[in-house]
Amino acid sequence: METELVTLRKLTENDYDALINMQTGLENDYVVRIFHNLLERENNVMYGLFDKDRMIAVSGYTLFSNKFAMLGRLRTDKRYRGKGFGTEILRAIIEELRTIPSIEFVSANTQLHNYSARKALTKLDLPHLTTLHPFILKDPHLVKSTPGEVWDTVNTVEEKRNFLQSLKGNALGAFPYEAYYPLPFDESLFTDDYLKDGTFYVNSDRTRFLFCKVDQKGNLYLNSKYFWNDHFEQPGLFETIQHEWSKHADVYGAWMDVSSEAAHTFSSDAFETQDPWLLYGFKLS
């Protein structure tokens, strides 16, 4: 995309200097820190919007299962803010995604108080799909829940997939694929490798299950995926999380994405919390 003022193109290693010269106001920006790694990932593409040789905005997308594109990493040079360049780069990326036949869904995830990002997504007519509240369990001994035995382990990939496919209701309204990366609940995400890399537990009457995977998001987290709102009523749920956590010495805490309905049941003494994350998205026609 080109206009009289700006040019949009995919970024390469040669654009690193332009990136670090952006005035974003962000200290220790992780996009700068992992820029080279981002470009090496097969499922990740980064774009820059340029005023001549000056990078004035940056964004990109990550592909999942070759059908879900997650927009993200939007930054705008503060000298160019208020001129719609954040919206412009996202709109151009979406148009690029429309040309890729395998992509069926475009989404974006931003925090509740990131008003500039939410404004840009609204301008792009991306509807709000769901809100997830992250809670990070730091002290299991302070959790006031229904006690119980550690749940049974589900060992085979086929059993794990069957439990996910059997889910009739989902309080989250999404699938927390990774911390910070909720996606539509879709069977294409349940690959053999993805399921092998996590531990599944099921309660005694097989009405509830828990899927735990270690995520690297700065810190290591035990991403504990649970799809109901009755966290503190289910006997053994937190004993099971603590049991799995004990296997991973370097894990900072157990990450749980919960619905707005369940968020008020979580206490601040046992859990750290973050600003809620809002998932936006739409199907490509």
C-alpha cells in the first residue's frame, strides 16, 4: 500500500534500526526485544508503515492452524498519533489477509484500558466477542475451595480430544490457546502435538476436565484451561492444579482465564490479576 505520505510493507531484519528509533513511549518493549525471533517464526508476519525512511507504525499477525489470524503488536510513533495510522495499518493487514484462501477468521486481543487499540478495532468494525479475566494463582494454600482428591489423568491424545469435542457449554466464549491468545473454540486447534504437550485431568464423575500447559510469556506459567464458572465448588480442582504445578519447578504461577461472571469469585490474596482482555474478531466471507 502506498499513498503520497506513507508506505506499508513487510518488515525484514534490515528494519531493526527503524524500529528502535520509533518513539513509542514504551520502556523495554518486547517487540523490540524479540524482533528477530518474530521474523523467524513461520506463523508470524510483521508490517511497518513508513514516512519515507521513518517507521511510524508497526503491527502484524500470527497464524494458528493456517485459518485463524490474530492481529497484534500495534505500536505508533507518538509524533504521528491522532492521525489514524494505527487504524490504517490494521486495515491494510486485514485486506492482505483476505487474499489468503486458507484464512477464515481474523481476531485481535487487547486490554480493557487500552482505549486507543479498542478505538482502532471499533473503526475497523471488529465486533467484541468475549472478555477474559486473567488470574494467576500464587499461593494455593490461601484458596478457599471445596476440598477433594487430585483428579484422574487422561493419557491418550484421542481421549483428550474427545473431552474437548464433548464440551457442550463454554463459559469463556473462547479457547484460551495460550496466555494472551484466546481463539475461537475450533477442533482444528486440537492437533496431536498440541494435545501431547499438555496434561489433562478429569474429575470422578467425568463432568469436568482441566487442561494444563506450560506457557512462556516472559515468566513461565501453568496455563490451566477450565471452561466452567464453578472453580471453587468443584472438589479437587485446585488440588489438581497444585499437583500439576509441583511438576514444574520454574513456573511462576498458575494462569487461569475466567469469565466476567466468575471473576468476582476470585480473591486478591491468593491470586494476582491483570487488566481484562477483550477478544474481537469476525469471519472472513
